[in-house]
Amino acid sequence: MSRLPLALTVRILGALFLIEFVVLGIAPVSRSAWVLENLIVVALAVVLALAWRNFRLSRVSYTLLFLFLCVHEVGAHYTYSQVPYDEAWQALTGSSLNASMGWERNHFDRFVHFLYGLLLAYPVREFYLRVVSVRGIWGFTMPLGFAMSTSMMYELLEWAAAEVFGGELAFDYVGAQGDVWDAQKDMAAASLGAVVAMAVTLATNVFLERDFAAEWAESLRVKDPEPLGEEALARMIEQSENDPESD
């Protein structure tokens, strides 16, 4: 099966994203909110560019990252609480999606939090497998933990930004829309997305990998029977005292 070279695939995805970035960067609803939303995007682009020489992801991972960033740019342009998805749905179908679902708020932000877990869990899994060398159960649970922990950190970042900037910018950036449980629901949405992604990945591995059960069992085997904590500290002190090179 013929495939585009990895470098060409990344250039195409990068060019398409750059076009969207420029177009949606023209006259956003809130320029300040747009800048805040894109700080992490720029940081991610820099990290991926710097890592290219020594660590390249798969086409699947780059495509998943591309899809997430494309959707994120829509939210950055309108501010998440004002994305006119319901108006677009009404133009296409003649009915209100919000009314059909019984929604009283704009749920685009919740959708993107779900996509965060769904689309980024696999690239994170690839990193853990290739760099950290995790195997078995940890290759599925650690990406989930990453999605959950970074979602929590993002909610804290939103809170900090709201405290620092205040006013309309804080309202646009946080986008809670009066929901006191907004942060918890956002984290739950991201976690659910990661669970779905890892469930699909798990099912694929179970179906295709012959030694999957053996790898899973090996990942749960105790590798070092010696306890850590104060026991490890005592061993380190004893080793240091008995080391002739330490004199």
C-alpha cells in the first residue's frame, strides 16, 4: 500500500493548518482571548518542530493533532462560548440542535474537551511507548492519566487567567456560561474522550497482537521485590558509606 512520505504528510498538514490559522486569525470576536487560546498552540508547534530531528510521530498521530488544532482554532476565533454551531445546524437542517438535545448553553467547549482526550490520547501513547518504554496495561492507562491531569492543569490555568485579567476577557476565556460545575464537566469530557480512544486502541491490539496477553501479564509482574521509601534510602546511605570512591 503506497503512502505519502512522512515529511510530505507533515508539510501538507502544517500548510493546511497555517492557512486556517491565518484566516481565523483575521478579526476574531476577541483578539485578547484569541491570543490566550493560541499561546499553547504556538508552544506545541515549537515543541514538535524542535523534536522533528530526533523524534517523529506517526502519520496517524500527526493527523490526530492536526484535527484537534483545527477545531480548536474555530473556538479561538469565536471564543468557545459563542461558536455559532447551532445557527449552522439550523441553516443545514431547519431545526435547532440545542433545542433537540435540550441544551440551554453553548456546548462547543465541551465538545472540544472531549476531542482533546479522543484525539490526543493516541499521540501521547505513542510517546510513552517509544520514549518511556511502557508496556501492557501502562500503555493504555498512562495516556488516560495524561489527559486527566492536563485537563485539570488547564482548568487551573483558566482560573489563574481569570484572576489576573478579570472583566470581559476572563469571561470569554473561561467560558463557564454560569455553570458552577463547568470545570468538572470539562475534565470529565476529556477523560471520556481518552477512554474511548484507548478502548479502540485496546480492542485493535487484542485483535491483531498475538502475544498481547503475555505482554499485559508481564507489565503487571513485580520487577523489583525490594521496597523503596526508607528501605531504599537506607540502602543508598549504606552504599555511599561503603563506596571507596566517596572518601
